[in-house]
Amino acid sequence: MQGIEMKLDAFDFVIPDDLIALRPVYPREQARMLVIAPEGSLSLRDHHVGDLPDFLRAGDCLVVNDTRVIPARLTAVRRSRGQGGRIDVTLHKREGADLWLAFVRPAKKLISGDQLDFQPLSGESTQSDDQALSACVLEKREAGEVLLQFSHQGADLDHALLHYGTMPLPPYIAARRSEDQEDERDYQTVFAKLQGAVAAPTAGLHFTPDLLARLKEKGVSIVTVTLHVGAGTFLPVKVEDITEHKMHAEWGEIDQHTADQLNHCRQAGGRIVAVGTTSLRVMESAVQEDGTFVPFAQDTSIFITPGYRFKAVDVLFSNFHLPRSTLFMLVSAFAGLGTMHRAYQHAMASNYRFYSYGDACLLFRAPDNGMSGA
């Protein structure tokens, strides 16, 4: 990484509040798409997501994340130890059938051994004792993180969360409006299958059955991987030297069949197109030094910054990301830091909509693996 600026300020910019999307556009493929091609002189072209088939070709593999967002935001009351008090809980990573890591506020009120009684959603009927949801604080960690052991486990716990949890909208949306029934539809991709995410793989939110049908007609294969997105994706980077930032681990999986599909695509001369940084991260975790894929089923805390040598992904379809975030660092590694700054300035000047419910961009990997323009 010698010669590459790795200070946090290098990834800073200011997004006007009125460009932060609070609702998606309909139909979803009508969202705008900024095509960013770094070859030679920088090329920025304004399109729509529905134009994506025009930029892919027969033999390419479009790789999507099939994780499903769970209702991960909960409200609890601390039991005993004198006064109770409301505790806000956001689940972020499953550790076992009845175990979850979670971020809590206010964390200073809790100690290991505390019992939390969760409050059912407004309008829910009173739960019987055997249906009531509670948890014990097994460990208290740094930055408001705790390990919780729930009174339910497995599928019973998943079902209970439907009665106690709400959709975990990103902080920049939740601070400006409340979650509602529309979000139960809008904050879930058409690929959502395996429960476990506490944040949506938002690039996938743009896809519709019609767009997928047109991609398949073009000869593009749709390949599925899994990365259960954690709430840590929204945590700000606070260290000035970004190499000191600690990524939260997330569970990822690529099975043998998928690895074979990806290897065949590469061997046949097709491009691997990642839908979102989550798909990219799990593929870069599973790929070998020679560019071949192997099955993968474990945690990954891969942290991609300028200077990283990409081995798995050729094209990236992504939303616009927050300043000073690990995700903006990733796209800067992929297409070039200078390229991404210029692209984001263009997007702001052109009134693109930002973040989870916003518009998208299509990135082609920089010839020198993301170091150009840095």
C-alpha cells in the first residue's frame, strides 16, 4: 500500500440532506444508474437501472446475494436490579440457535447477567409466559456490543422476532421518518431467501422480475451467493489511519455448485458482475490466488481499501455510499479513489438520490486494480 493515501480524510465528502432518498422509486429499475468507466480518460454516463442489459454481454455472470432481512430492531426493559428502563436492541450477527450479538443503547445501563424482557409490537396481543421473549446478557463488549442468549431458539426465535422486531432501517432514514409497512416490502430484495441479514444488500433492491428476464434473454447467468449483512456495515470509521479499523465479521457462503458456475464463467471468457459490495466481499473471500473459486462457509471480515488486488470480480453494480465509510473505501479500491470522488461530485451535481433507497452506479474495475486516481 506504499504511496497510497490511507488517511480517513481522503474518503470524505458532503452529501446534501435533500439527496438522501427516504423512499425508493417505482418501478425499481427506473432508478438512475451512473456508468463509471475508468479506462483511459474518465467516462461518466447517465442511464437508468433498466439499461443494465445494454452494458452486459452473453456469458457474463450476475452474482446476487440471497440473504433475507429479519426484523432485527427490538425494544426491551431490563428486569430487576432496581430500576428498569428502556433498552434499544439491534441484532447484528447470529452466533448460535439462541445466541445473537447485538448493539444496545444505552449500553452503560447493562452488565453481564442482566435479564431483558422484550416488548411486543404495538397492537400485538399479550403473549403468554411461554411465548414471551426475553434474553440474558452473557457478555458485554466494546462500543455498545453485547452477546445475548434468548429464551427461544432456532425457528421459534425467528418466529418470535416477527412479533417483537421491526425492520432495521439505516440510521440516515430512521432519523428522519418511522419504519412502516411499505418498508417490509421495499427493504427486501427479490432474491431474499435465507434469513439472517439485519441490513439489506441494497444494490439488489433495484432488480425486478422484468429486468431479470431481460438479462437472461441477453445470455447473462444469475448466480446466487449468501452474505448475512450485519449492522456493523453502518458503523463509522473513527480511526485516522484506516488500516487500524476493525471490521465486524459477517457470515458468508458459496456452495460447490456456485463455485463451479463462477469458475466456468471465468474459463469461458465471461465477466463476473457483483450486485453490491456484499456479493463482492464474499466472492473475494472465497477466491484463490489463481482466481479460482472454492466452496466457502464461514465468517468474513475482509476489509478492502485502495491497493487491494481484486481476484474475483470484474464489474460492480452498487448503490452510492456514505462518506468515510468502509463501503466507499471498497468502491474506491475497485475503480480508483480519484475516479470515485469525481463520479460522486457528478452525481450530486446531477441530483442523483443517495444511499439505500437511492440510485445506483455501474463500475468497471480499474486496470491497475483500483490504484488509479488515488
